[in-house]
Amino acid sequence: MKTVLVIGGGVTGLKAASELAGMGYNVSLVEKEDYLGGQVAKHKYYKLAPDLRLAGDVLDPVIKAVESNPNIKVQKHSQIIAVSGGAPEFKAKIKNSKGESEETFGAIVVATGFGHFDPTVKQEYGYGRFKDVVTNAEVEEMLNPNGPTKGELKRPSDGNIPKKIAIFQCVGSRDRQVGNPYCCRVGCVVSTKQAIEIKEKYPDSEVYVYYMDMRMFGRGWEELYGKAMEDYEVIFTRGRGAEVTLKNQQLSLRAEETIMDRPIQHSVDMIILAAGMSAGEGTIDAAKVLGIKQNDYGFLSPKDDFLSPNESSKPGIFIAGADKGPMDIENCIVEGAAVAAKVAGSLKN
Amino acid sequence: MAENTDKMVIDGVELTGIWKEFLPSRILYEDVTTEFLDEVKKLPGGSTIVRCYQCGTCSGGCTLPDFVDKFNPRRFIDLVRRGHYDILVNENKDLVWKCVSCQRCTHRCPRGVNTQEVVRAIAKFLEDRKVFGKLTNDEAFDEIFMEEVIEDGRIDEVKIVKDFYSKTGRLKEMMSADQLSLGFKMLTSGRIKLFGGKIKDWKKVSQRLKEELQ
């Protein structure tokens, strides 16, 4: 029986591994961090849109399915440093704290995922200059009861709970300036979800969302948007945040209310940047080591976007999840299962 | 040089630079307030205002713009929601009343906003804030009409005409020969009666109505 190498222990990799193991294949899961769960675990995602169910409800069963399966060998703190050979026999060098080892695999699944866009590049938003300008991932950590603030949304500068909160959409997405002209696909719904969570926790607070378009295409997302407007009175302003300054020791944002053709200056206590997705470090490394094709933005290119979405440019190497482009957790799990089926099919031949 | 109030000093370093001194920013307003939204929401018919996502279906299909330039329900809603009270009063206080209640907007709204009622609620909101100054004839008549309905449960023609003229300060006009002869003709032909009939037990209904409208 051939062994399948799965690179990446995020939701996609976990799902792919457990599906393949379920079909009787031996799987070796390689994760560079010392925990499983990828970005979801790293940034302690608290609740998931649109149902506001706990991220743990989704992630824990997926992790458990992998850890409890004897056919899966999980190698944490490990990285693939070189791969030679080709389908159906790859030789991969795996490096970890104990040293290097070489193993043979029948197929490789790349599920290296995405990275959060670093908004320091967008200097006008003052991330890194102003303590109270934070990213959506940091808010996720704050809202999680197991996070650094024990579930309280606190201003990093003074530890107070902010009263007026602004959320900037499309930070590092749909932006040629930073080389990311694509849509991050999840920012809208994550911001809406966070706005609802904040309003639920602090009903006195005011949450303002500055957006270009609300792209609520997923299951239940548009309804969530309606809920945010109707039940939680989140104020949505069409107009991209332009800049953040300090005015009388308070954060002051500037934007245009494009519907009314009116530039606006607005003083708030905290600004959340809905930073988009970019190709993760792991994805860029994997592309280099495996020699598979990337698109203009660093994500991995499928052999054919329509007809073989899970095959890389090289036979025997399969790709799935957010390393192909921005993707939500729901679809990552679908991708994980889809790639498992594809791998199983190819190993049979 | 004008004093720069927007200086941004971080760790002793001024970051904004001098350019702000000679490049005035085009800020038309500061801050957003939901004060007015909260008020309109509580008025009868105003609750669905929060659903609006500013698509413009209402204004796009509105009957009025052909006749009343600048009549724009979407804009009224946005002005209230974002607290642009000054614009609402200065530019739109005479417009919001022009709605003819054809209900096209209400039936078409993809978000289920009861647009006609919301526009009505905005008009009521402005009325409550007494932004209209002197009453126009229409408004005075509306007011007397409603008062009379609530008070007596029916309209007494003689009384309403008398009240209308006195409210608009034109009692003299009512006593003109024209008006008097018209009134006499109507009286003799049975079109109007000097004393309208009473509705039995209306007092209770009236009381209840007044409570409700409080």
C-alpha cells in the first residue's frame, strides 16, 4: 500500500488526511508548527460565520479524526526540504528537530494554506504606528475566551473597552497598490460577524463598517448582513477608509461616504482592519520545493481551473484549500475531501 | 500661518508634515450620529428604516421625480440614518411631504422596507421638530381634520370651515359675501347642516385614540 504525503495540518490537510486514511491509505501528515489546525488554531478563531458556531466545534472533530486514526502519522514541527522523483514514487526529505529523514510516497497533497495580509504596508492606516489599529485576526484572538484578553475586546493602548469601533474592509485586497487585485472572499462576512459579536457583547458600543461592496455570496452570509443591519444596528458606510490620523489623542479616520458624495472625518476608539488573504509562507516554500506552478499572487495554480481543480502542474502532486486562493473554512473542508478522492483515484491506476 | 490643530506627534516626531497647512482638507462633516435614526425608528411606520441597504430601487421607480425634482426616498433614509439633520431640513423638508403613497417603492423594495411609511415617518419626525414654521393651508386643514375626527368621530362641515379660516387667520374672508351666499345655498339645499349629529359613546373611543397618539 502506498503512502500519501499531506503537507499542512490546517483544516484542508486534516480533512484530506482523514478521508484518505478512511479509504485505507497510509498517510503522513507534515505540519511545520507544533499544533494542528493551521490559521484557525493560530489566531484562535472564536466563532464562524454565518451561524456563529464555535470554531472548535468544527476544528476539534477534524483534528480528532486525524489523531485517532492509526493509519495517519502526524509529524509536527517538521518541514519538507527537498523532493525528488516523480509519480508514482516521490522521495521527500523531511526535516525536524531530530534531524532529517527520507521517505517514499505515492502522491503528495499540498494544503499549505494562506497567510493573513500584513497591513503595515498600508501606511495610511497606521497599523503598527497606532496601537489601537488592529487586524481582524487580532480581534478574533481577543474575542476568544481562551485568548490574551479572556474574551474581552480591549484597546491595546490602555486596556479599556472601546465604545466606537470602525472596521475597514478590503485591507490588502482589491488593491493593486499592494499587488493583491483579487477579492479576499471572506473579509466582508468576517467583519459582519465580528460587528455582530461586538454588539452582542457590548450593546452600548457603536460599530461602523467602511466598505466598497458587501460581497456576501456564501451560505447564509447575505442574511447575516441583514441581521447586522436590522437586529444589531451596525452602521455600514459605502466608502473605503482613506487614512487614519490622531486628533486630540483620539483615532480619527477619513473616508468618503460615496452614496452621498461627502467626505467624512470620524473619531473612533478602535479601528479594525479586515486584512485579506495572501499566499502563506508555507505555500510559497512548497511551490519552490516541489516546483509547481504559482499564479501571479503566489497562490498555487491548478492544472485546469475547471476540469482538474485539485491537480497541480506536476502529475502526482495535488493541491487543495486556501493555497489555491482565498477560501472559507466550509469550502476548505470540501476541498480536503475532494482532493482525497482524486488522490485515491490516481493511486489505483 | 494658521495654527495647525491636526499635528500628529508620535514619540516627539511630527509625522504629518507641513503640507497640511496649505492643503486644506475637503471634510464636509465630522462624525456619524444615530440619534435621529433612533427617533424615526420609534415612530409609527418607521421601524423598517434599518433594513435599507441603499440600492435605489425605491427612487428608481418612484412616480414623483418627473414632477417633483429631487424627490428621493433613498436619500431621505440615508440622511436620517447617518444623522445629516441639516441637509434633511434645509434641502428636503418641503420634499418629504410630496409623496403620493402610490406604494410602488414599498412593493418593490428587495429588503422589505416599508418605504412609503418610512418617508411618512421622516415627515412626522420633521414635523415634531417644528421645522416647518408657519403652517401652510394644506397642513392646517390636515391638522383640523384630524383633530375633529378624534374629537367627534365625524366631520362637521360648518365647524371645519370655521376652524380652518380661524386657524389660518382669515375669518374676515369667511364672512365675505361670496362665502356667505355659498354657505346659504348649501344649507338650503341640505348639503350641510348647522349642527352635525353626535356619535353615541364616542367619548370613550376619543379617549382611547388620544392615549394611543400620545
